[in-house]
Amino acid sequence: MLEQLNQVYDSSLKDSFFNLEPSGQESRHKLDHNQLNQFIQTLLTTIDLTELSELYFEQLSTTLQLSELKIQFEDNQVCFGKPPQKPYIKSLNCARLGINIATMQYTFSQPVSIRAWQILQQMHMNFSYPFKNALEHHKMKQFAMKDFLTSLGNRANYNETIARLANQADRRHEPFGLLVMDMDNFKQVNDTHGHHEGDKVLVTCAKTILSSLRESDFAFRFGGDEFCCLLSDADESVNALIAERIRKAISEEPFLATHEISSSIGTATYRENDSQIGIFSRADEALYKAKHAGKNCVVAAKICHK
């Protein structure tokens, strides 16, 4: 019996306590054939990784009273629910061809019985198959959403991100910021040193921009030497602070300084009942003013009072 338990118990689990006494409530938790089939059918309704994971969490929270689910894959993580004051954590891996591609961390508010642990393993196994497909779809989508040269988001990624932020802003009444920037004197690099050197400048600009942002912010390359950033939960003061941080970092970067590269930045803030076209137009107009104000500066758009 102990040998069998050791085989099913994952060595990465942080909690080794089992409730050996089954209760009537736990008996009702057991999935019959119809419930299991319905669970699998539900998971097949989407290939979007976030939606799939949320459906999985909803099923687990109903069946096993799961408090929180964290899924770690590569450098990303999705999380649902909230951790209890006294967490009981179980971790299971998802592997492909013997290589771990994701780790699921399950957090409960009470010790997990053997019966519940077996059900969790069963559900985890059935979730792993559609999750692997969703992860591959996610990777391909991310690849298609990246600028080939700088690895920043591209225009399609920008459109998707600003639509999501606008939706959140309208629902939660939280503003977000947009920075539109142009690299000053970039054309002379291509004209004098060639496109290879110009590419090195663009890659350095992208890295410098990224290093100046918060973890919750997003950076994109629109093409040429035009970049933009979306700043979550940001108002005019936050926009100004981050824009100035970027401007200063670019002007002080040694390699960029050798080519006299600086940045002109226009900023705008999305407000309730604003539009995606409206905020971009205001930021772009502010950028135009920054270029004509002598370059290497930050100009804020007029506040939208719609």
C-alpha cells in the first residue's frame, strides 16, 4: 500500500499530509463517467490558453474546492483564484516527450484526502492534453505578434493589447497611458553606416525602452524607427515619469550616443468613453510637437474630457 502511494505522490509536492478519513462530502466529489465526459467536452470548447485554464480552474473549484491555480510555462504564468490564509499546495508537471513544459500549482484551504488527490490527478491528466495544444497555439500566436528584429510586439500585438486595456479601462474606470516615440537622427545611421548598423541601433533602442518600463507595461515596434508603449494603470504623471526615464536612458546609452541617437516622445492618457483611435491621434500629435520643439524631449497631449 505504501509503495503504491509513493508511486502516485509527486516528489515536488510541498505538503505530504493526507486526510485518510473519507467524508460524505468527498464522496460526492468523485467524478462519474458522465461528469468526466462533460469535463473533457468543456475543455475542448476553446484553444485559447487563458480561457482554457480558467475553465479548468472553475471546474476544479466546483469539484474539489480549489482556492487558487497557478500555471507556470517558460517565462509566463497564469493565475486564478486567491490563496487561503493557510495554504495546502500540490504541484504537478505537464510534460511532452519527457520534457517538462509547464507546472500546475494547486492551492487548497484544507488538507487533501487520498480520494481528492486521485481525482485531481485524473483531472490534471485530462487537462494536460488540450493544454499542450493550447500552449503550442499560444507560442505560434506570440511569434506572429512579435517584431522579427527587436522581439518587441508588432502592430497586430499593439491592436490586441490596446483593445484589452480599453475594455478594462471602461469596466474598471482605470486610465492607461500611451507613449509614441521616434528615434532622432536614425536616418543618418542608415545613410552613413548601412542597414546592418541601423539594425543594431534599433535593437539597442528596443532593449533600452524595455529596461525603462515596469513589468506591467508593453512595448511595440511599429516599423522603421517608430516605437510605442502602453502603460497599464497610468495617468498623466506616470506617463511623464516613464517617458522621461526612456528619453534619458536612450540619450545616455553609450552605443546610441556614438550615433547621436535620441528620442522624441508624445504621451496621451486613455479616459472613460475614450477611443483607441482618439488616444493614438493625441499621442501622435504630441510626438509631432516634440519633433518640432527641437527633438530629444517629451510632450504630453491635451487631457481628454469626454
